[in-house]
Amino acid sequence: MDRPATPPAALASGQAAPAHAAPEGARATAGRVNLHRFANPGRFLRLSGQLLPWIAAAAALLLGLGLAWGLAFSPADYQQGETVRIMYIHVPSAWVAMACYSTMAIASASALVWRHPLADLVAIECAPIGACFTAVCLVTGSLWGRPMWGTYWVWDARLTSVLLLFFLYLGHIALVNAFDDPARGRRAGAILALVGAVNLPIIKFSVDWWSTLHQPASVSRLAAPAIHPDILWPLLVMALAFTLLFAALLLLRVRAAIYAQRARALMAARAAVRA
Amino acid sequence: MTGLSSWIAMGGHAPFVWGSYGVSALILGALAIVSWRGHRAARALVARLEAEGARRRPAPGANAAASTAAPERAA
């Protein structure tokens, strides 16, 4: 089923694309990109409504398991003592903060290239979630740094690039809302998200490219992770829990954004009838 | 109780460990609550607008209560 791209107005009312959307639709079908099957907001609401309770329940379960394991049943590190427990939230929040930005950049690209009707909403709703996870990463890292490095903050490459990630998220939120025309705001936000994606490899490789207090990657060396299984397992459980939490929050917020658009369309239709 | 109190002490780093978990719970908990309430409010608004729209344009053969609702409000 080759459904043409749905413009924002039709997205809001949940109806099929009207005839004037033909140029966009023609381009999408010419490229044989069938993403639009999943771009229908009504279908997204139905599917996400079925998935959301399961994802949220799995996130809550794994979060409980990971917290108990990390806080009570995992051993203290022989060098870092009990402060190593901060890692169980610091590292997963850092991973999710970066994964969230990747999601935002990919969604922005598909919004710009294919006019994917839900892509703009996904990109916009990624920003506050990413900002929160990045804030968690920064605060926990700071509270971990004080007892271990003797300082809350250093202006080295890793910490500064993650702070930049935080400001990219905040800047995206501000930029999207800075235009009278929402379409221009969405477009500007998408361009910012793509330009800011340059920061992701900088964060990843900052510990290798510049000298820093921050320790290098210890988990992603899959052949031989430089981390004991007693500490690695609760970390992986927490990472999965945070990822599911991110997915649940994103689905919830995109659903809310679709409802908000639909409400605006209904109110506009009512105002048009009155006039 | 020494087991519990030594666990709470976190090897003398209690403010840093519990502070990290507390701030994280606060930030992510607030995000979850705000998102959940926003979703609930937006969905309720759509349901209300759709119900009002249905009342305003009663289908032929709709019951009396529904068809008199709009004139009463107008009066």
C-alpha cells in the first residue's frame, strides 16, 4: 500500500492526505519508501497504545531489579569503594543521552528528506527526554568526580562535550518554539539536530583523543570488557531499564503530541464553523 | 543493624551515592509524571472536543437529549 505523505494538517485530524499533497506523495512513492505505512498517526496511536503498557512494565521491573542489584547485592570496587554504585546510573544515562540524540538526528533527517509525518514529532519529543538524561549524567558524574578525582568539574574534552550535548537539547527546545510559523521552527530544529550530531563522535572518542581525568571505555571492548562480571551485569540490567524507560517516555510524549495536534485541528475547525 | 547502617553509610560516601540516586529519581520521576499528565490531558481534550462536535451535529434519529443540548446552551 503506497500511501502518500500526510501533511501536518491531515496528520492532526488523522485523515488521509488531500489532493494538494500530491507532489510530496509522488516523491515518496517514487522512492518506493514504504515507511509511510507506519507514519499514519491513527495506526501509530493504536500500535503504541498496545505496546506502551508492556514497555513501561518491563522498564519498571528491570529498574527495580537493577537498583536492588546495583545498590545492595553488587560488590564495592577495590579502588573506588562504594562510589562505584554511582556508575549504575551515570553510565546508562550517558548511553541513553547519546542514543536519544542519535534518534533525534535520524528522525530529523527523515523529516527533512522524506517529510515523514511523525518524524518531526519524534525529533521534537526527543529533546526534553535527552535533556533530562544528560542532566542526570552530568549531576551523577559530578557527584562521582568529587570523591574520586577531588573535583566536581574539570573543563576537559569529555565533560565539556557532554555539557555541549545538554545545551544542544535545550537549544533545540528553544529554537523549535522560537518561530511564529511552527513548520519553520520544526525545520530549524531539524537542521540544528543534524549539525549537532557532529558532537556524538566527539563525545565517544574524546577520552582517546585528548588527555582527561575521565576513564576510557571499559564495557564496549566486547572481547574482553575491563570490568568484572559482578559489576557488569547490574550495569547491563540498568542500561536495558533506562533504554526501555526512554522508549516508554518517547512513545508517551509522541502520543501526547499527536493528540495535541488533533485537538488544535478540532478547535480550528470549530472556529471556522463559527466564523 | 550494623549491616544496614554500614550500607547506608556507603563507606563514608553516602552524600555522593545517595545524592546521585536521589537527584536522578527526581529528574526522571518529574519527567515521567509531566509526560504522563500531558498525555492524559491531551487525550481527554480530544475526547471532549469530539464529543461536543458529535452533539452539535446530531445524526438523524439521535435521541432527544442529544439534539436539545445545543439549543439549551445557546439560550
